[in-house]
Amino acid sequence: MKTVNKRDFVLGLVVCALALFVLFGILPWAVKTPKVIPNLALSPTFWPRIILVSLVGLSAFLAIQALYEGIKPRDAVQDESYEEPFDLSDFRVIPTALLMVLFCAALKPFGVVLPAIAMLLGMIVMHGRKEWPKAIGVSIATVLILYMFFRYVAKVPVPLGPLNGLL
Amino acid sequence: MIENLSDALVLFLNIYNIIALAGGIGIGVIVGAIPGMTSTMAVALTLPFTFTLPPVTGILLLLGVYKGGVYGGSIPAILVKAPGTPAASCSVLDGYPLAQKGQAGRALDIALYASCFADLVSNLSLILLVGYLAQLVTSFGPPENFTLIFFSLTIIASVSGDSLLRGFISAGAGLLLATVGLDLIYGTDRFTFGNSDLLGGLAFIPLLIGLFAIPEILNGYAKRGATGKVAADPSGSRATFADFRYCFRSILRGSLIGVVLGAIPGIGGAPSAFVSYSEAMRRSPNRKNFGKGELEGVAAAEAGNNGVAGSTMIPLLALGIPGDVITAVILGAFMVHGLRPGPMLFEQNIDLIYALFIGISISSLFLLIIGKAAIHMFRHIASIPRSYLYPVVMVLCVFGAYAVNNSFFDIYVMVAFGILGFLMMRMHVPSAPFLIAFILGPMLEDNFRQSLLMSQGSLTIFARSWITWIFWSLTILSVVLMVRRHLAGKSIEKALPVLPEEKRDG
Amino acid sequence: MTKTKILTGIAFATMTALPLAAQDYPSQPVQLTAPYGPGGASDLAARNLANVAPDYMGQPVLVTNRAGAGGATGSAYVKNSDPDGYNLLLARIGSHSISPALKTSMPYKWDDFTYLSLLEINPAACATATSKPYESLEELRAAIEAAPGAVTYSSAGVGTLHHLGGIMLLDELGFEDPAVAATHIPFQSGGAAAAAAATGQVDFVCSNISAIISQIEGGQLRPLVVTTPERVESLPDVQTASELGYPALEALVGWSGLVGPPGMSDEIVATWTEVLQEVASDERWVNQTKSLGSVPMMLSPEETVAFVENQYTTFRSLVEELGLQID
């Protein structure tokens, strides 16, 4: 059992569990149906139900297949191409993703421009460039140019937050 | 006729018309090249300027923006994996792998040539076949559309990569998320959780950018991403005439698919690109190379995508029916000038129609020239150091996603799907089936339910005309071929030791 | 710089920016949300206004499309924004009188807004494909009676003028339950609904005239009735609802109006009333509106509220009477 395709097995189980949860835990109250429906296939729940049931079936099959195929010896050879989905080399991905999430949280209070400059700077530095003056310059210039383009050419009123009235 | 033509020439031959057309294409290419800014938005933004222009000039400007925008979407799709338009999402599949191999220039070139050729074919069809194709349009109703979309969905098998099962799971998730929002038929809420942003459903531009571009950016922060193959300077690579000839069959096929699908109201560029791509793949001897940087894949996708650009005007001009949002805006431009597209326009303003046709027929040439210039401008993007490129693309995506609806919500959606997309990438779940299902899913469901309403619940409506039979046959044929190929592939795999292959996108 | 210093800086910037805005409105661009996609009547009405209004108020008006859920997404967004006059909405019959009358779970009520003015009305008509046999409303009624449920009509979605138009027509023709008499087939847009009717996929459609006039003139659609009190200039041969004996159909008239979030100050409303009076006499605006098939009609804020309320009440009682409410 050492060579079970863990990736597919976990994926299958997770998707299967999620689909079951949506099917029985969320769909009944989150999809509203009208009082009278001429036939079943026309119901708003018909389509999501079909999709969810298929998802349950497919993902369960994937999990079982992963177990079954994992036992076969020839897959041990295939393991050369198999890589762990996540390993320690991903350590910078998590802070980068966190930075994006933080950016989203900052949009409401600070508008788009300031958080965008901060995220840009953060991402440049995190990618390993420690040329501070250049990084700061690029961040501010890029965001300002984009702001000007969207605001004056594309006529999109990009929220400025605290900078309102200054730009 | 001759008299009309000479009148038309007088009407067209005006420096402002030529400037409008060329300028429109230029604006379109640039706007289309910004992820999130679609050609629809570009056309809508240009509309008020046409209020004060003469009708021919104004409409040519809009058409230029539209055509430029459709092509422009392929540039970021190839260079940074951030398709500028939904239709360009198919160009990502092979365009981006080519760019990673240091052949961005070659991919961009072939995309341009395929686009211009398809545009030309489409324009000529518009001019020569407007009457015949308009007839075809009237025989497409919800049942025909349903079978057509159903057939288009078979492409999911082609873009699933090494595992059909994972591809189908991905597609299932896409279909499910597409049901979020107000139910079209009954107006009830589905998965909206009382949130007014969710009422309208998830917008697909943020989803598109989220699933394609952001995982690539995040991966750039992983050590293996950073040490992996990075694009060499692409300025050296060019598409040759031999490349064009190699792809020609797919380009021609894609153009024709685009012409037909473009003429049907409510179908548009995305399904056309999908069908063209999967047809090219089905027929290519290099099938295995599709999705890993096959030039023909880029050509087929772009040909299908641009093949609609002329024929989409057919229902508008012949019947006064806007087939998509773009032609709806162009209809607005006609009406602002007191013109009503439809059969009457051909009788009353034939000189104007001819003048438009003259403008449309030279637009492909303008697109070639301007597109070439744009490639020169944009190809340097690939040589920007990754440390700066990734963050800048990210911010660009943020602005683009915001511009779709002027809503922060779309940015949240983009980031959320970006992180999901990264997880999918690492779990080897291909994201292309997800997107295709997300784009086609609502069309499939709507047409299905509309058909059942029309027939009062009887399923026989799905076999009511020869068109539905054609699409059913095509669907069955492609499923059979797919299964056979899959089984054959399995037996070969069993016979041969599998070569380890670097593949991350599926 | 310490954190407190940054915060004071930000606070200062916000404080200096805000009073400026209140003093002499408008001091910055006004964002006008069109709650439907580009190319539609709402979008065109918004862009037409945005094209002319800046000349009279000294600030640009930026049109943004925030489409979705039959206008509900964009409308809810404006309802929840600050009533500082920089976030306005182009309200439509669908988003402001039909949907609120039809649906209880809307994120807003029709009167949740500060009404600034009515801009235009869009006369409506019901039509059938020329390939269909119905030459008059009577023949359509006979066909429906012969096979209840088999006759179909298209709409641009639930809660649109097309949808309610079909229901009203059926109600007026004397059918007790419109849902049983004929089948409602919603499409994604007004254009698609008109196309479905013109190509004979459905039996009839009730729509604003501007969206179907080219198909009527092109001979694909046969108009059966117009809902205006007087005959329509472009369709002189088509009988009005009153002439045919269905005066209640006159309530079916599309409109566009300019509204803002609830609680806008009187000064801002007064500013807009002045500006819109100028716009109403601007030839560019009048001509554009007319060429789009609409009738320019500026009303004062009070008249606008009365107009919308009247329409809403009519629709609401119809919905209650027929039990059409959507939860």
C-alpha cells in the first residue's frame, strides 16, 4: 500500500465530501423553488442536483481508482513523474497568497490605489528583489499609470480611499 | 448596383473613415490586451463618441474596436496566461506553453495571422452570404442551440490532459458554480445566500483571470516554479510561412466554424474557439502535443474566435437582431443616427451598407498591420524580470477585474479563484474544463429549459429538426472517437514504460 | 513615519476632502450606474444623459454598467452607497416597478431611493411573427383557448416589461390564470426575446417598441396592439389598447429615471432639477432620445415618485390578484 496515489485519493475524497455536503446540506435551503413546477426537469434544483450527483460519482470513482491502481507494481515506475503536490519549497507561496487576501481586506477602507501599491511592493520584495528604491519607484509608478489609464481613458471611477481629492 | 457602389465609395472614401477604422482597431487591440477589459467594454466606451460622428464613421469606429479587441485578447493569453477575453481562454492552452518554451513571438504571430485570415473569411461571408446565412439563423431555436452547446462541451475531453476523470470533476465544479445567481426561468435565488452581489452570478472575467493567471503568479513564488523553465528572449522567434501553411487547414476550418456559429444569435466567440480547437486536435497527427505548446492549437483557437467577428453582423444587418452584447451596442449606434438595421436598411440606405462593407473588407488588412505593431510593442513583456512581471500582472488583473462591474466583489472572486486555481494546479486538476463548463453551462441549461417550456415538457423537441440531428450525430461521433482513443492510449501506456514528463497545466 | 502619524495623515486627507464635496456639489465626477449590460435601453439612456449633462453641471458623468439579476445588483449597489450625490442610478421599469412588485426577496423596495427625475418613456407593443397565423388579438385569444399552455411568449427574463406585458395581456384577454393559459419563456436579453418572436420560436412578445420596430418594419413581426393612449407615430395603422377595449394595458409603459441613494439632501436634488431642466431643452439630448425610439419626458421629483408609485401599485395588485409572487 506504499504506492497508493495519495494525491488522487485525497482529491477524490475531498470533492466527494464537499459535493455531498452541498447536495444535502446547502442545496435544500439555498436554492428556492417556485410553488408550481410543470415538470421535474424544469425545477431550478434539477440542474444543480444532476451536477452534484455526477460529482459525487466521479470523485468516489477517482478515490477508488487511486486505491486500486496504487497497488499495481507498474505504478511504482510511474512514481518518477509523481511529485508531492506541496512541499517545503512552497514556503513563499503562502505569504504571497496571504498578501493577496490582505489586499482584498484593505480595499473597502483604503480604496484600490494605496493597497495596490503596497501589494505590488510586497510582491516584488518577496520575489527576492531587494532593490528598495527601484521596487518602490516601480510600484508607485505602475499603479499611478494604471489609475490614470482606467480613470481617464477607460472612464472607470477607481476608488481612491484616503487619497480622494488629492489625485 | 454600379451606381450604388460608386455612391458607397464616395461615402466611404473619406480620411475620417479610414482614421476611425484604423484608430478603432488600435484602441481595440490595446484594450483587449488588458486582462479584464473586454472588447464589449471597449465598444461600450466608444459608443458615446459616435453620437456626434456621421453614421458610417461612427459604426466603422465601433467595428474597428470590436475586431481589434477580439484579437487583442490573445496577446496576454499567450504572454502572461491572462486571457483578455473569454474567447481567448482557448488560446491560453497552447499559447502560454509556447511562450514558456521561448516561442512567444511565434505564437503571437500565428495568432495574428489566424485572426486576420479568419476575420477576412468572416467579412467576405458577411458580404456575400448575408441573405443565405440569415435564413439559417431563423432555424436556430433553443433546441438547436442546446444540441450545439452540448456538442461544444465534448471539448472538455480534449482539454482534460492525462486524466479524463479529473477533467470531468473540474468541469462539474465549473457547471455547478455557473448555477449561482438568479434562476432565469423562475426568477428564484440559487446559492445567493442573500448577497446582492451573488444575485447576478459570478462574473466570468474575474474567474477567468483567477483560474489562469494567478496560479501562474503564485507558482512563480514557489522554488520549483522559479527554477523551472523560464521564457527565453522571444524577440528572435517568428512564425514563418511554413508555420502558416502547417496550420492552414485548422485556420480555414476554424474560420468557417466561426462564420456559422457567429451568425447564430447568442452563441458567440467562446464556443466557436472551443469547437475549432477540439476539431483541430481531433484531426491532428500531433494530438499528444496539444495543450503542451502546439502551434496549430493557437491558430485553431484564434481562427475560431475571430471567425465570428464579421458574421456576427449578419443577424443584425439582415434581421435587425443583435446576436450578442457587442452587436447590441452597434445596434444602439445605428439607432442613434435614426437608422434601423434590417431588411429596410438594404432598401433605403444601400449606399450606406455598401460603404460599411467596403470598410469592413479592408479591416482585416488594418488588423494585420496594427496587430504586427502591437506584437512588437508587447513582445518585450516576456523579457521583463519575473520579480517585476508577476507583481505588475497581478495589479493589472486587479484593475481589470474591478473594471468589469466597478465592484470590489469581483476582485475578491478573482483572488479566491486564484488560490483555488493554484491548489487545482498542484493537485493536477486541469482548469480549462472548469472554465469551459462555466462559460457553456448556463447556455446549456437555459436552452434546455427553454426547449422544455416550448414543448410543454416533451423531450422529443430535441429531435425536431435536421440541425438537432446533425449535432447529436457529431456528439456521438466525438464521444465514440474519444472512448476509442482513450482505450487505445491505455493499452499503449501499458505496453510502454511511461516517460516522465514535465507537465503542470494539464 | 510612525503609524499614528500615517493615520492622522489619512484622517486629515479624508476630512479635507469631505467638506469640499458637501459645499459646492458637484466638485468631482458623478458615477451613474446602469444596472443592465451595454447596448440596452438603460445603458443608452444613461450614456445619452452622461453625454449632455456635464455641460450644465461642470463635472463629468461616468457611466458604469453593473449588470445582473434583472437590474437588482446595480440598484442594490446604489441604494447602499453614500447619499452624497456622486453615486446615481439609471432606474428602469423592470428594476423599480415590476421586480419589486413581483419579488418579495428583492434587496430593496421601490421607494428606497431618492427620485430625481423621470427622463423618458418607452411606448410598448405586443407583436407576433408574420409567419404565425394570428392577425389580431382575437385570433390569438382563440388559439390560446383552443390549446391552453401551447401558446408561448418570450421575455427578457422574470420581472421585465416583456414578462409582465405578457401576463397583463393574458389577463386582459380574460384568462383567469395566465400561467396556465400560455407559457412564458424567458431569454437572457430583450434582443434575444425579440429574436425568438421574430423567428417564430415563440408565438408572441410584448416589448418596448424601439426594440422591435426594425423587425416590424422588416416584415418579420406583426404588431397587434400598442399600449399608448394615442396611436404611435411610427406605427399609424396599429390600434391602441383602448381602441381594442383593453384600457388597462396602458399601464404597460417602459420608462427610465434618474435616482439616487435614500436620504439625499434637498440641495443636491435641487441642483439636479436645474441641470435636468437645461438638459430637457438641449436639442442633442432630445434628438438622441427620440432617435432611440423613446419619448423624452422630464418630471419633477414629486411627479416622478407619483408616477412610479402609481405603476407599482397597479402591478402589485395584479401580482396579488393572480398569485404570481416569487419568494
